[in-house]
Amino acid sequence: MIDTIRGKSSAAFLCAIAGLLLFATASARAQDVVQVAGDSHKVLLENAQVRVLAVSLKPGQKAPMHSHPANVSYVLSDGKLRVTMPDGKTVEREPKAGTASWGEPVTHAVENIGTTEFTQVQIELKNAGPAK
């Protein structure tokens, strides 16, 4: 009888682990910005090293929670953005046209809280080593 209980417990445990792995895999895919915000993020080029995105957020438009690997951004138009982190903390940013910036891997949501369309080019690095 104990072996039967152990067998059932083991099977239930393995099913639970498999379910969690499937959920985690689906969640990871759901966090790809192109998947969750395809209306504002378009792939311009992709290869084994980089993915280049055209980003365009209209006033009031939101990009739901998503992740980026290490990346470089070049701002094409001034903007006013609210960035929300997974823990709910927010910060407002006002990127200026003509500026470039480095970004470490991040998970966030972004909302254009300005009155004009915000545009940038974002280059995601696929095989970035540790920052030096």
C-alpha cells in the first residue's frame, strides 16, 4: 500500500513539475516584446547575433510587460514614457532624439504618457557576454 501511495505521489509530483515547466516556457515566450507588443515593435533585421527593432509608441499606447536582452537604443523622436518594473515600481523617462544608450537585460512595461509619437531603434544583442 505504501508503494502505491509513493507511486501516486511521485506521479503527481512529476505531473506538477511538467506543468510548471510548460507554464514557465509559455511565460518566457509571452514576454518577447514582438509577441506581446507587435503593434509597436517591428523586427527590421534578425540573425544569430542581433535583433533590430523599430519601436513606435503613439500617445497613450502601452507595451505590456516584456523582456529584452542586453541592448543598444537610438532615439529618433523625443518622448515621455512611464516604465513599470515587475515589482510595480514606476519611473518616468524623457528620452531625447539623437541620443543612444546601453541597456542591461530588463523586464518592464512601457507606456507613452506624452502627447507625441515616440520612436526609436533598439538593437538586442543575442550573445552578449558580461559587461566590462
